[in-house]
Amino acid sequence: MHELGIVVHVIKQVEELAKENKVKEVVELTLEVGEVSGVVKQYFVDAFEWAKKRTEYMKNCHLNFIIIQGKSYCKDCKQTFETVKYGKTCPHCGSGNTYLITGRDVTMRDIKVV
């Protein structure tokens, strides 16, 4: 379960930002998570709920989880397509000469503090 490692990394970054900016509390965190990132939402949420209890600034933090669709690009026909639906093969021309353009990352989108 790599979700715990990601949670620990995210919380460490948010805690450092909170301390640097002298905030009282982090009340909300919004993450964008790619649908092909390998992150299982429920595992991530469970790990986050466990880990936030051990923080200084995030004990009552609400987590928002936005799923970013996986999209790939075909170098041969110059079309984009849904990665999860079609995999690595372009549905427009049948080529395997494709690469992932979105949906792999985990990104902090917004942090709300008081």
C-alpha cells in the first residue's frame, strides 16, 4: 500500500507550509489524483484519517479528492483518447505509438487555513 507513503509526504509538506506561514490550523486540503496514478481512494482516505491525528496543524482537516481523467496522445494520428477506456492502443487509428499526458500525478490543488 503506497498510499500511506504518499499521505505521509503530503502531510509533511502541508505541515511545513503551515508552520512557515504561522497559521493556526489547516481546515481543508484539496488534492487532484490521476485515475491512472495507482492510488486507491479509500486506502488513501483511510491513511489520511489515521495520519492527520498525529499532526500539529491538520487534526481537523477535511480532505477533498478530485479525480483527474487519464488521457493519452497518439503520435501517429495526433488524437487524444481516454487511457482507462482504451489502454495504450489508439482507438482512432489502432497505433500503439502513444503516451500518457494526464492522469498520473497526485497534486495539491488547494489548502485552506485559519
